[in-house]
Amino acid sequence: MKRTSSSIARQIILTYTGLAVIIVLVSLGTILAANYVRRTILVEARQRQESALLSARIRSEALLLTNVTQQYAASPSSGGVNRQELDEQVALLESLLQQAVQNVNPDDVDESIALGRVREHLVAFKVQSRRVLNTADLENGLGEETTRQMDVLLDHYQPALVESLKAFEQLETDAVERFADQAEYYAIQIGVFLVILSVASMALVVFMSLWLVKRFMIPLTMLTENVKLAPEISMKTPIAIATDDEMGALARALNRMKTEINESRSRLEQYATTLEAQVEERTRELKQLAITDPLTGAYNRGHFFALAEQSFAEARRLNHPFSIVIFDADHFKDINDRYGHAVGDRVLTQTVQIMKSHIRQTDILGRYGGEEFVVALPNADIEASLQIMKRIASTLRNTQFESDGEYFGITVSGGIAECHETTKETLEEVLLKADKALYSAKEMGRDLVIAYNSAHTQQGDVMSKLEYSSAELMIVNAARLLRDGDVVFVGVGQPNLACNLAKRTHAPNLVMIYEAGVIGAEPERLPLSIGDPTLVSGSLSVVSMYDIFANYLQRGNVDVGFMGGAQIDKYGNINATVIGAYGKPKVRLPGSGGSQEIAAWANRCYIMTPHQKRRFPERCDFRTSVGGLDGGGERQRIGLRGRGMEAVVPDIGILEPDENGELMLTALHPGKSVDEAKANTGWDLKIASRVRTTDPVTENELGILREELDPTGIYLKGGA
């Protein structure tokens, strides 16, 4: 089938527009032709009729001239008829003849000849009439010659003129009748033509309608019938419409759809087996979701109790020990408020992973609600449960969580209850006793795990009665490094706590200066920033930041600078800029601030940081503040003051540089080991020949930190 390049609407419009134009043009031509014929015939007929009337009038006037001539000839001198009247009558005949000449069609030979005869006879009649008048004037009446000439006029010239006029009149009358017959003929012809035109137009309309039906209705019927076919037949049968209009476009679209559907069917058949396997896997996942907490992966409360009841019944039947532990993340609301719920959720998820790594396969871990978790420990007494919980609490205490480059830790409080063989306790009753023990742990300061006994007293602790966090441990030991009278460049946060603790204990003459320009600050409360107004009240001086750095720091008037950073390498260089490649970092950190100057020009520098392998790489990803550079005295060779990091105080012990500038372990905190320090260092950590043990944290130190310096736990709860 030949393709067309126009739309259906355009084809229909062009078809019927062309038809209408043809009909209009033919009708208009017919009307114009009829009007032309009518006008031509009417003009000719009117002229011929006028000529016939003129001829009759000429004949009448000629007879009148004859009568007048007779009257004059009979009595020229009577005064009845004068010559002037005769002349006027002759002029009238000539005028009428001239009008007849003007009406004659020059192309009509017969009319011209007939009028020529009239003219000849009129001239002869006029001449003879003059001859009669002249003779009558000579004879003064009807003489013999006048009578003879009158007889010639009446017998010869007058009849000849009359006959020529009659012949002309008849010619014109015949012409008028001929034109009438002609007009009737043309009217009949035009009527016949119009009838033929109407029939032809109707036939053309019918033909075009049939063409449109064939052109559009048949393809439309094909499309409809194809759609009505059974799917298995329709999808395999292409539509044979090759036009470029809407029908063709629809057919091609349907054919493409059929092809895509057939291809999709093939793909679906290929995916069927895989999909079934995925459904089975998803079913298993949904079953798992139905029994686990969606956030942490621990068993949900309902499934925990179902499993715990089974395990509890089995333990009672076999007379085996059975313990329940309930524990709660301490001050978890503060974590959500400070870092956001997303970070809090991550902490809970990681906490569950730590717990799962320490409990036995037979133990049952469930989320009790919020930040509370419960563990059922079959075949475990109080002592065994305490050991498990000790490992969990210790690991959590030493785990650092991260949020936007800031690291913090958590502690947990727990309660343990055991089902005794001699009692008839239910699982709910054992759980209630564990909950009471948890409440007691919270009342006693948190970060404790307490076992329930009949008197509801403390049965066992995870730690000693004097409990402290890793942050508190680092702050106390950093404060002990400060000397009375030291000038210390203080930062906010934990360094500020360490300086103020030293000033309230062993170093009352400590001079604290702050980056914003405060010298000798005596804050009444914990400052929240280097520009906190509490730093100004009671201070020795307030100067510009330029003076702080140029006149105090660079001149060697600052004894100690407290540093901070995300990484510290084996030579005490600090990274506070990026983690990973500088151009495409994994984490972008706040940067140096004033630490770059402090590290270069303070007489000695200290840093507090959790002892984690990722914080102690062999080489920093970026050197923000210099320590010993690459060791071997390089710091001194380039002209920097001091030795860089005089001491690094993590939560495991204390690191100090050796003679080459490389950090080595010189002290351990109580309960910590060399193996633990080496395992959490990114290089082969050197160990001093004699590693001392730091003094235990005192109640006085903790009391000052918790009750005086940071009673709301702004920095104590945040870890490092």
C-alpha cells in the first residue's frame, strides 16, 4: 500500500475542500456564461426592436411628409403649410434615419443592406418631394407639371420607400424573434448543464465518501478486529497498515507494543524461577523481621518472651540455673538531643552488635524497649552472668562513637536476677527482680551492674565502687601533668576541664589564656566557647587575638598548649583537616584554628584522645599541626620551639616521645595492659623499659569534675 504523508484530518479537509472548490468554480462559470448570453441577447434584441420602431416611425413620417407636400402643392400661398414646416419634416426624417444607422450592427450584412435600401429610397423620396415643392412654387399651385411630379412621388417613390421600410422592419422583427428563440435555447442548455453538474457533484461526493471509507474505515476495522482477537493470536499477528497518518502511527505503535510484550513475556519466563527463589528468600526475611527488632536486629519483645519462656521451662525441668539481665544505656536521651536520633539509632545498633559478640549462642538477646535490652542466660548463675556483663560493659565503655568528626562514648547500667531452684518463680517475677536491681544501679550513679538478692542489696559490681568514664580518666591524668604556675593555652571542652581541675587541686597558680584574648581567666562556670563572657569576669587582661599569638605565644611565654585532632601519628603530628585524600576526603574536619601556631611555639604540648587504632595511624592522612615531623631532631632543625607532643594521654595509658621523637608507652592506667595498647595502635608501638601505673582516680577529683566544673555533663558525657 502506498504511504501518504499527511494526517487523516488533513486528508479529509483537502479532499472535501477540493471538491467544494471544483463545484464552486463550475457553478460560477455557468452563472457567468448564462449572464453573458443573457446580456448579449437582450442587447441585440433591444437594438433590433428599436430599429424596427424607428423604421415604422420613418414610414409614418414619410407618409406625413407626402401629405404635407400635397397640401403645400395644392395651395402654396394659402398659408396653411409653409416651407419651413416641410424642411423640419425632412430634417426629422434624416435624424430618424441617422438613429437607425447607429443601431445597425456593422457585422450584420443583411441589416446593413436593408437599411442602405431605405436610405436610397428616402433620398430619392426627399429629392422628388423637393421637385414637387419647387414645381408648385413656379406654378403657384397644382399645375400640370406639379400634378405630374406629385403622381411620380405617390406612385413610385413613396411606395418604394414604404416597401423598403417594411422590409427593414420585417428583418428586425425576424431578428428579435430569432434572438428570443436563441435565448430559450441557451436557457434550456444551461438548465441541462446544471442538472449534469448536480449529478456529477453527487457522484463525486459519493466517490470521495467511498474513497474515505476505503482509506480510513477499512484500516480502523482492521485495528478493531486485531484488538478483538484472542491475546495469544493478537500478540503474534502484526497489523498490516503502512500509512504515515494516525492510523499508520497507531498500527506501528501497537506492533511495537506487541513486540515489547512478547519480549517481556520471554523475560518474565526467564525471571520466573529466579523470582520464586527471591520470594522464598523474602519470605524467610519477613519471618525474621516478624521476630526481630527492625532497628537493632535483636529479638523483639514478643519473640524474646516466647523463646525465654521455653528456655526458662527447660531450665526448671532440668534444675539448671537461669539468669535474666536487664541493662540500659546511661543518659541516652542526651545523645539523641545532642547528636540527633539518627546517631542514637546507630549507637543502639552498634551496642547490640557488641553484646552479641560477648554472649553465648544459647543466650537470648531482646530489645525490651527504647534503649533498654534484656538477656536470658540459661545455665548461668549470678557469677557467670556478672562476668559476661563485665565484658560487655567494659567494651562499651572503651568504644568511641563518631558524629561529624566528634567522638563520644557511652556507659550502661544493668540489673541481674537468678531463678533459684528452691522457688516457684515465674519468668515475669525473675524479670521484675532484675528490673529492681537495674533501678538500684541507676540510683547508685549508673555505669554499674548490680545483682539482686533477697535483701535487695548489691551483690556484685562490674567495676569498683568508684566508677568513672574514660573521659574522666583522661581529664584527671592530663590535669596531673600541669605544674603550678604554668601558663596554659586552653581550648574549650575537656582541656578546659583538665586545666580548671589542676587549678582547684595541685596547681592554684595556673594561668589560663584563651584564644579569643583572655589572660588569667577565672571562670565561675564552665565556658562553652573561647568567646564565652564568663572568661572575662575576674581575668587579668583582655587583649587582641594578635597579641595573644604574637606577644605571648611566639615569644615563648606559653608553657603548655592543649591540642586536639582526629589523628596523631608515631611522631606526634596531628591531623584535624581531612580523613582520606585531601582532594576527595572521606571526612572533612574543622581544620587547625590556632592549633598550628600552638603546636609550633608552645614550650610543651599535651593531647587527650581515646586510644583507638584509627586515631593512631603510623602516618597522618594530613599534617595539620606539627609534632616531631619525621623524627630525628627535624623539629629542632627547622627552628620550632620545644619537643612537640610532650605527652599523649589516651584512655589506656600515657605516651611520651623517646630521644628520636617517636611516641612510646610509658604508663598504663589501672586495669589496662600493654597488649591492649599495642592492639589499638597503628604502628609497632615501642614500650618503655619500665612502664609505670598511673594513680587511681580519686573521689575528690571526680567530685570537682562532676559537681563543680561540669554538673550537667556537657563534656563528661561526650567521651573524648
